[in-house]
Amino acid sequence: MASVSTPADGGERLPPLQTLAYFDAAARHLNFTAAARELGTSQPAVSHRISALEADLGMPLFKRLHRGVELTEDGASLFEAVFESLDGIRSRVSDIRSRRRRRTLTLATDFGFASYWLLPRLAELRSLMPEFDVRITSSQQDFDAIRDHADLAITFGAGRWSGCAAHRLFQETVIPVCAPSLLKGAQDYFNGGRSAAQRFLHLEGVTPSRWLTWTDWFNEHGVVPATDSRHFTFNSYSNVIDATVAGEGIALGWIPLIDPLIRNGSLAIASNLPMTTNGGYYLLIPPTDRFGEARDQLARWLIAECGKEASQIHVAPTVSPAHERVLDVA
């Protein structure tokens, strides 16, 4: 390791950095009051710092005038060196802060996946990428690589997105679910009793269709809802599930998003008639790549974690391939 020499007489001892910053501001403004405003301090504090610096150097740095100040020859010489040095420091600090701000991976997804799959895994995600922030954006809109500016996206559809590589994480499988307090009435209804009208909770559809609806499920299983049944529609899947857990009605549950709620007893399976399609949740990798290996690491983790979850799905789809449909997506 190279040694650092220290002058024996202290002649090369530097003044405190903060004092030099006060001097720099005063020399740029040629006004102690204006320098104080920039530094967030008082005019007497600036004057005191400058006087201390002049005493330390043994030379006046400013000529005190009636209105403001003027640099002496020594003051101008010192200002040139201080300004160049502090400007270099400012530039490097700005670069470092800018790089820190840019080290944020953006992951776009929908409300349901964010609420029921990503949020329970945030601690694991933080541990996986300690040097990165992760920004999660949620929308029910289909992903658009140009509009959404995300590094990765997890969205619902049939696997065709312009310009993006797509890897399916979960195949679409839905099953009717309800709160345990509604289970008996719901089972009687779906088993043919239909003694009482039910309340059906819907996720607002989009055009072209990207996910299953109650109409699809009714048609698939030959169920005709009672004419006096009530229907409530939400534009967020997390709202659908919150209302279902609260006992407001029966909803279609997407597996595996609802698996933890079934395991902990918040939801119950209202009918053992699942429905599956060739669609599902896909991991989309846009063509732009700001972070290289870091983005690849996050993508590998998402694929691996979804693979674990898929192996634990507790409701096996029973619909034959002839009844599967490919969703029409743009």
C-alpha cells in the first residue's frame, strides 16, 4: 500500500471542506447574504466562516464593500482552485446518485398477481436483489412494451405479445369460490338445487377477451343462472376477492392466486367443476435491456418460484382438450 506523506510544518493542511464550500458560495455570489440563502444558513454564519478561513490563511480573501464583496487577488486564485475541485466532486456525486436512481427494475403486472402472488414474496425478492430497488406497477390493461417501459412484465393472455419473448408461468384454471359462510347454499345451487338466487361477482371484461368470465363457465358446464340472481362487477381482481372473502357472493378463483386463501380457510371451493384454457399468466421479456444479468436473474427467479407453485396446485383441471379455447388477444 502506498504511503501518504504529511507535511511536517502543516503548511499543506487543508481547511475544512465545509468552510471551503462556504467560501465557494460567497465567491460565486459576491454577496454573503445570497450565499447564506443557497447554503440554508445565516449571513453572520457565512461571514464568520470566511473570517476564520482568512485568519487560517493569514491573508484577506475579500474586499468588504458597501454593497457586497469583491475577491482579492489571493481570493480569486483560491476560488479558481476551490470551484474546479468542488465542481468535480459535485459532478461525481451527481453521477453516483443518478446511477443509484437508475438501479430500479420495473415489473409490470395486474392487480391480482401483484396482490396475491408478488406481495407475499417481497422479502424473498429483496434478499435476491439487495443492490436493486424493484418498482411494481399494476394495471388490468394488456402489456405494451412501448407504452409501459417495464423491464419485465407478468400479464394474462395467450402468449402473443409483439416484440416480447413470452414464457408461460401458469395455465389458466378457474374454479368457483366463496366464503365458508356461503358454501352450503352455493353447493346446493351448483348441484342442481338452485333453491335460492346467488350473488355472482365479476371481474370487468376487456375487448378482446383475455380471461374467462362467468358466462364462459356457465356455458361450459351447462349451468343456467337463476333470473333473479344478482351480479356485481369490479375492475380489479383484488376487489373481487376481497368481496368474496367478505361473503358478498361467489367468484371465479384463478389458481394458484387463490390457493393460500383456500388453505387458510378464507375461501372455500363452491363447485368442483374447474375450467381451463390455453391462456394463462406469462412472463414477458421486452427487447430493451437496461440491466442485463440482473434482469435475467429476476426472470429466472420468477420462473422457478412459479414452477414450485404450479406443482402444488390442488385442483386438477377436468375439462377435456376439446373444450379448451385459445383466447383472442391482439
